Amino acid sequence: MSKKAYSPLTLAELQQAFSIPEDQKEQFEKLLREMEARGQVVKTRWNRYGVPQRMNLVVGRVQGHPKGFAFVIPDAEGQDDVYIAPGDLNGAMHNDRVIARLHSRSKGAKVEGEVIRILERFNTTVVGTLEKGKKYGLVVPDDNRLGYDIFVSKEDYGGAVNQEKVVVEITRWPEGRRNPEGRVIQRLGHKDAPGTDILSIIYKHQLPLEFPREVLREAERVPEFVTPQEMAGRTDFRHLDIITIDGEDARDLDDAVHVSKTETGYRLGVHIADVSHYVRPGSALDAEALHRGTSVYLVDRVIPMLPERLSNGICSLNPRQDRLTVSLVMDIDSRGAVVGYQLVKGVICTRERMTYTDVYGILQGDPDLCRRYSHLVDQLKLMEELAIILLERRMQRGAIDFDFPETKVVLDDRGRPVDIVHRPRTMAERIIEEFMLVANETVAEHFAHLDSPFIYRIHEKPATEKILELNRFIHNFGHRIKGKKDDVHPKALQQMLNEAQGQPYYRLLSTVTLRSMRQAKYSERNVGHFGLAAQYYTHFTAPIRRYPDLLVHRFITYWLGEKEPKAWQAQVKKLKDLAEHCSRRERGAEEADRESVDLKKVEYMADRLGETFPGIISGVTAFGLFVELENGVEGLVHISTMHDDYYQFHEKMYSLVGERRRKVFRLADPVTVKLIKVNKETRTLDFVLVTE
């Protein structure tokens, strides 16, 4: 169907073209219906079948915007996002999977279109605030990208009261100007009650709080200790000083490392928990792990992918306990190139559970820590040496390194924010980061050369339009992106960021550069990883908390010669769907995490009304200035509060300019602001400028 010679055919004509026997016609018709439901083929109004890409159509997922318009993010790699005007959504909502027809466009303009078919509804339930009227109520969604309030009749309130957070099930989808309809299926509590805010985020993103009984029963049957029978046939690494390095509060320890010196360079062992040994294809544990897709890290809790008995028990590489692993041992030369490797099933017994803080202290020469861990000091220094070589090699080939200062919201025992602190990225974090990156690349390249089915972590090149916009933006700061704008290399972006290093606007440029790039995702096709400047990349190192890593371990297990169960064969056939599902769950987890952090940041600032803060201008619009404080919190100075002059917005210069005094407010300018309003529902802050 994708060949130029093909013209759309009817069902009967396709059956004839493929010489389908009479007894298989029903099966063939069912297959076509399934392909149509997935958007692989399209049935025209004349009952003829074709493929979307040859019919000026795009299949993808809707990404809504609070202002009413949306974009369709195409399923196919390399396609530009499609802008959809509010009137062209035709009842589609945020996250729905749709088919869009493309409009004609002039060269260089953004791609525009309209939704012509909805393939899959995502928002079967919606979290929002119930606003009761005399005859009916409306549920105002927490997610303002949905575009509609949900109509609820009085008999469908489910006992909920006015201004209560609820989960509403949609019973009728929007049509034309008519809102969707629904019924309340769960009450979460009054919108201002403690704990309701985080609970709303959890239900909004459909994050499962409890494990089903069958899953917990399966988990209980998993042994607490590794048996001699399980170790048989595995490579024994227990004689080595293997260690884990994680944050202080980490409990699921996926990865452990060991480094030794060789005649030509280094031998790096990356030992990853063998979750695939315990979570088998077709089991209830596997089905639930796939459904969740990933562990979710919220500001006040973790929602794990696997039950605690596995995630913090037998699968976690806890100190001084035998554990089963999938182990990658790499020989790396003095320039950081992997010159040989072994990929095996192993057994380890880690010597120590090290933290980033302690490792950094040892590398800085802290005498007490060096005495306490004297048996590891030489190896840790060797790790630092190798990590620096690996980092330099990555940077030379053009990888982009976004060095954002991270912040963490500190909560008290009751979940109330008491501080926002900077979380430094030290050499200890760098060591693990570089070791995991080289392991992921090595495994991905191994399977790419086998030309077998596999799941990759890909990052496509940015759209040309985005690079042109970025170039216009950075021109205001005296920078430009070198090379071809329609085929930009990551090295050009990193060079620009290097030039801006140390400037007050560096973080702003880094943020805008990151937003100009596409999202990384999982795919059964290897198209490389733009941001890492890597030809091959996958996720291999975190199977306790990421389902794609578990899939990678199953590919390794099969490659090592273990028998392939039928349930695993079924997964391989659905690899494209699995990759899309895992990408979706990852995005949902990231959004939930970001929302929970933003919520607590606003809550923290609510106790600081009337206080003044230094900040920098992080955004300029026609309606005012966005200002970011030193603790990472951002708020708006509305133009209506700038009384000293009439300010005009200069779009190309990203600035507001006073008509009379010609005072200019530009991006990255330092300012002092006073906090005058906090809105917890919209998670927004209002500032006014403080003049000296």
C-alpha cells in the first residue's frame, strides 16, 4: 500500500489481489479492521483502503494547550508536529490518538491540519473540582489542556459536595460545541484539605496506588534469598569489591560497579539486577509492571513499578548479600573506547552501599571517610579517572551536556514544604552517569549488529523550524549556531552553550535549547540519540524501575541461549506497541513528578507573601515579565503593575521598552521582586518589581 504504484482498493479487491481463500476471508477482514483501529491503514468514504502517509494524513497523539489549540505529535519518527486550531479539533481532547488531515502550507511555515478521526480516547476518567449549580454541575479539570469542563447531572454527583476534588468518568464525548458528560466515580476530598492536592495528581495521571492481590501473592512466592541452584551456570563475581553508589534515600539499588586497571586501560564491570529472572513473561507481576511502565517519583512518595518484596528485596543489590545480575564487563582503552566486552548472567555480593555524598567526600580527601573506606579509596579514584576520560570522549564527539542546577523541596513529617535547596551534581554522580551511559551504548550496539528485534532509546534530530527559532533567540545574546540549520549537529549546540558558560543568561539559554529539541522515547527502530551524539543507545541499567530495561534483559537472556517462552514471543511481535506504551507512561510519570514539585514550591512560597527576592528575567511577553528566583521558583510581573511608564513588547528583541523613559527589560536581566499573590490551584505566583 505504501508503494507508488498502489491506488486504494476495496476489501473485495484486496482479497482478490492477495488470493485470500474463502475460509480465511473473515480473518483477513478482522486484520484490516485492527490495522484501521491502530491507524496503520485508512478506510475512505468510498470504502477503499490506503496508508495515511500517501493520503496527506498523519497519525499521532494530541498535545493540548490551555489556550485551546493543540498539536498532533506524529507516531512516525522524523515527522513535524501538526498545529491544530481550536475549531479543527472536532471533539478530540488532550492525549487522544487521532488521524489529522494536513492543510496546504507555504515553504517554511508550520505544518497545520485538522482532526478527521479519533482512533483512541485517552481520558476515560478526569480529575477536577466539582462546581455545583441548581440543576446540574460542572467538573473543572485540573489539567487545563483538556479544553472542556465536564457536565454532570445532579443524580450523578455520587454524594460529592461543592468544591470537592473528584474523579469523573466520561459517559458521553464532546461533539461540536457540546461539552462532554460524565458521572462522579470517586471523591478525593475538599480541594483545600491536606493531601488532596497530591492525591489529585496521582489520579489525574492514572497512577495505581495499590498492587492487585494476585500480583502481591506472586511476589510473596518469590524467595527472599538466592539459592545455590539459581547461581549454577552463572559467572561468579563475588570475589570483587563491587559497590553501589546512590542517593541517601534510594532503596531500589539497580546497578553496581567495579573498576580495575589493565595494561591497555581499564576494565569496567557494570552489574545490573536480574529482574527478568523473577518477573517472567505472562505472569501477573509482568502484566502489572507493563501496565505501570515505570516507577513514579513524586515529591513526597515513590509509586514503584514492582512490589516492595522485589524492588527493595531480592532484586535490590543490597550490601553483603548474594544477588543475581546481568553483567557487562568492558575493556576500555586510555581514550575511552570500548575495545572488548562480555555480556553474561552473573552473581555478585556488593561490599558497600555507598552514597554520592560519601564518594564525593572521599574524592575530595575527607580524612574520616578515607579511613572508614580505606579498602575502596584506590578504586574510587580509578573510577573518577575513567569517568573523566569517558566524559571527554563523549564531549569530543559532540554530546550535549545540560548542566542544570537541580533543586529539591524539603518536606516535614506532615508533607509540608519547609525549604527549597540546591542539589549539586558532583563527580560522584558523574561517575555513575558515565558508567551507565557507556553500558547502555555497548548493549545497544551489540544488538544493532545482530540485526535482531530490540527496543532502543532514541532521540530524533530537532525540527528545522525549532532550530531557526532558537538561532533567532540566541542572537539577542550575541551567539549563533554554526553549520546547517536543516541538519544541525549536537556539537554545534554544545559549542554555543560552552560560549555562554558563566554568563548570567546561561541557564536561560540551556532551558530554551532543551525545549527546542524533541523528546527522547522508546522505539523498535534504531535512529540514534541526537542529544548524546550516539549512533546506538538503549536503557539497560534500571530494570527495577523501568519496563523497557526489563525487555532489554529478556533479549539478552534469549541471546545467551535460554529457551524463549511463548509469552515472550508474543511481546516481541508487539514491540512497537510496547515502545509507544512505555514512552507514554514515562511522559505521564515525568509530568506527575513536575506537577507535585511545582505544587509544593507554590505552597512553600505562600508563607512568604510580601517578601522581596532577587531574580532574573526568564521570559518576556506582551503581558509582562516572568522572573525566576534563586531557588528555581518562577512567577509573573504583570505589565499592569509596571506603573512608571507605558511598556511596548519588542518580540524580536525579547524585551519590554518604556515609551517615555526608554527603560528596557530584557531576558536574563537581574531584578528585585516582591511576592504579592499566590494561587495554589493554578500553581502561579504574582510579583511586582521593586525599584531601588
